[in-house]
Amino acid sequence: MPFEVIPAIDLRGGHVVRLRRGDFGEETSYGENPAAVAEAFVDAGARWLHVVDLDGARDGRPGNLRQIRAIAGAIGERTAMEVAGGLRTPDAVAEAVAAGGSRIVVGTAALKESGFAAGLVSSYGAARVAVAIDVRDGRAIGEGWRHGAAGEPAADALHRLADAGVRIFEVTAISRDGLLEGPDVDLLGALVALRRGSVIASGGISSVADLRAVADLGCEGAIVGRAIYEGRLDLRAAIDVAATFS
């Protein structure tokens, strides 16, 4: 499979925003029209979009379904969309799928109970379910924005969820997220080396060199946000270069 450069659209209050280190107190807004942002990403050649409902993540239930449906309507069948944030019950997941999610990304609920992830894999298939592994100080934690949240060693979490049938893991080093300081290659390399599923890198990626670094580790894609919005990374050029990775 080609290495995927996956642009992120984080939603809060219907706006496109980015956080630093997952901190809701460090938010930058990048526009009030998520569908237009999505269309620009599709026009640049993105094959996947990563759409996060930040209100849902904090409140534990979806909060931006109207905007997610608008994005789905704008992109049609040209690009696939994965949806994350607040998906902690089967009903919430079903809403995200109905809103247009080709793949759903669960985190907090799956880390608390691997049976939740197993049920989703059974219902939707492993290709349509990803688990977000948000890592702080080597531990995979739910509610990654909240300091002091409990967790377990990241490798243990990945093994446990792989045993439950999960095959796609989206790994974020919280300390790097939104800072444009490069990915945590030690963390990503260690989890790729487990060979328990596909690893998609997230957090800190700001250049083509960063994309190549995580591809060389064996990651199968990378989620990129702030670097695109702030002009540090040209999405079309990055996609073209990533197509040459082997």
C-alpha cells in the first residue's frame, strides 16, 4: 500500500482548529468552513481525511456531526474520511458512520475496555476500525488532553488491542503534538517493531523529511495538521513525494 499523507481537520464549535499538546487552552482557529477546508485537501490529492470532533472527545459524545456530514457531502466519493472524537458507545460509532465515516477511530473507550474495540471490529471489519494510541511518558492514555489520566505501557496497550482484532493504530506522542518539532521516532519505531498491525504516525510532523523518517520506520501513513495550515508543508508536494517512498 502507498504511504498515506493524511491531513487533519479538528473541529471545535464548528470551527477548524488545532491544539498544542492536546491542550484545549492552547487553541488556534483556522476557519469557520470545514467543508471548504476538506475540499481544498481533496483537490491537493489527499486520499484520506482525518476528522476529529474535539468537542466530542472532551464531552464523551459527538458534538460536530452536522459539520462532519457537511464534509462528507463536499468530498463525496473522491476521498475517504475517518472520524474520531467522542466515539465511546456503539450508538455514537453508528452515528459517525452514518455521517459519512469510512473508518472510525476510537481511543478512550477502547483503551479502557478492549472488548469495545473487538465488538466494533466484529460489526464493521478491521479495515474500518482504528484505535488511537495517545502516549504520554511512555503510557497509552485515554482523555489524552487531561494531565494525570491513567494509562498502561503503550506496547502493552497495542498488544492487548491487537489480540482483540484491531489492525490499525494511530500513534500520537502528546508531547510533540502541534509543536512542529518532529515525530517521536523512538516511540513509533518501538511500536512498529511489535509487528502487530499498521502504525500511522501523528504528532510533530512538519516536513517531507519527517514523513520520510516515519515511512523508513515502517509506518504506513502520517497524520499532518498544523504544518499544512501554517504553510510549513505543501500538501500536494508532500503527497507526490510520499508516492515515491518504498
